[in-house]
Amino acid sequence: MNAPGAAPGMRSVQRLLLGWYARNGREHLPWRLTRDPYRVVVSEFMLQQTQVDRVVPKYEAFIARFPGFGSLAAASTADVLRLWQGLGYNSRAVRLKQLAQAVMDRFGGAMPYDEESLRSLPGIGPYTVAAIRAFAFDLDDIAVDTNVRRVTHRMLHGLEHPPAVSSRELDRNVHSLVPRGRGHDWNSALMDLGATLCTARAPKCSICPLEPVCVASPIDAAELEGARMRHARRRSPQDAIPFEQTTRFARGRIIDRLRALPPGKRISLLDLHREVWSPLNRAPNELETVLAALRRDGLVHFEDQEVALQD
């Protein structure tokens, strides 16, 4: 174990982690086998809040149907939403199509790589900007997520409960470790380590490549859980609501019913209420409110008391 504050040598960390990734990384994932910006973007949108195993077959089917920005931009929103089924968070599909249209209209079909241009695209925030730059262009950037912050905090500062440094300082630590010219592999390695070994609840320190330089190692699982519980944020009343009673669940059921309609067909508001809304035991007057939100999000077309997926 290193003493807190006594940062391990940057080159040692890079050597240990990249060596481990070369032997054990998930290089078989289809989006890891390409530097095609379009395929990287599709994978990043799909992987937001969706497990890798669920994404792989949907990614492959999506790429087969829409192989590039041009084909996706030209597709109907309804067709994109139908193919998105099973991934959840359907607004991502709409934003991805909007992004494809922007790339075609503003950049001639070529994905930009500078931060300013990327941030101007629909549906792209700081994390996705960095991910595109690293995974598609192999630039020295880092997509900072919970896994990356956890691994870095443990290695440099010890257990993350409670945080030993500010988020800003931790992000500076994260960026300082990126090896020059290895953005793609470094991001992949950190993500894989956080997903498989340096996990939130059950870290496997004995087989972790960073164990020799890690401040937190060895981590006792009981100590980790105790620290997590002592410093966990209080759950809001919304957190206690069963998922089946949430608006997000209800939105998903509406979209699933609309997906089942033949292209060009609509369903009446009365039938939608009878088939979907009533079985959910939701207040009758809520349906139009939810439909209005879905329309604002670009997911549905609602006119003359009939509903369909957005064209």
C-alpha cells in the first residue's frame, strides 16, 4: 500500500494498466474493433445507462440497418425507434438521429474531432465529447465516469467513502494520467478495470494490476460496505417508488405499443387508454400529459385524438 498523497509514478501506472489491458481487456467488443466515428457514436449513445451484454446485439443490428450518418439521417424517427426497442431511454434514439442530421448538414457527413464542434451537436455532453475524441480519433482525452473516478480515487487517495479530494482535483488527477498517443487503449483499460476488478462493492485487489501502487489496496469488503453506508446520500421519496409506478415505465409502455403498429398507422386515444393506460392503474387525465411530454421529446405524433410514433 502506498501512503495517501504519495502518488505512484505516472509511467509505472501506465505500464501496469496498459500491460493488463493487452492481456485481459475486452477488445472483442465490436465498437473496440473500429475507429469509425459513426460506430463509436452509436455505441456511446447505446451504452448510456444500458449494460454491455444488452447493447452488443442491438448495436450490431443497428449498424447493419443504418451503416452510416447518411442512412441514419435519412431514416424516419419511427424506424429508428423500432430498432431501438430493448435499450430503454428512447429519447437517446431521437437525439442520435438528430446528431446524424447535424453531421450531414453542417459537416458534410464527417464527424468533427475538436471539442467546440462536438459540443455543438445534439445530445452530446462533456463525457461523450471525450469518448468520441479518445475512441474514434485516439486523442489524449479521457471520458470521466463513475468507474474512472473510483479507480483513480482508490489508487491515489484511498477509499472513496468519503471523498478525500474535491471532484475538480480528482478530475485533474484523471486527466494527468492519460499516456500520450494512447487515448483509446487508456480509456478502454480504465473502464474495463472498473467494470471487472475495481468494482464498487467487491473489488478484487489480489489480482488487480494496480495493486502494487494503490493507496486503498488491500480493500476489506466489510470495511468498504460500512464506509459506503455511513456516507451514502439519503434516498429521496422518488427513489422509493417501484419502477412500474414511475412515469418512465409508463412512457416505455406507450412507445412499445406504438412500435407494434404497422408503419403509417395510428391508434386512437381511447384504444391507447384501454390497452395500455388502464392496466397501469394510472389516473386517466395523466395520459394526455405524458403524451404531450413524449411529443415535446420528438417521440410521438399526436393529432385528432390519434397517436403514432413520430415520422
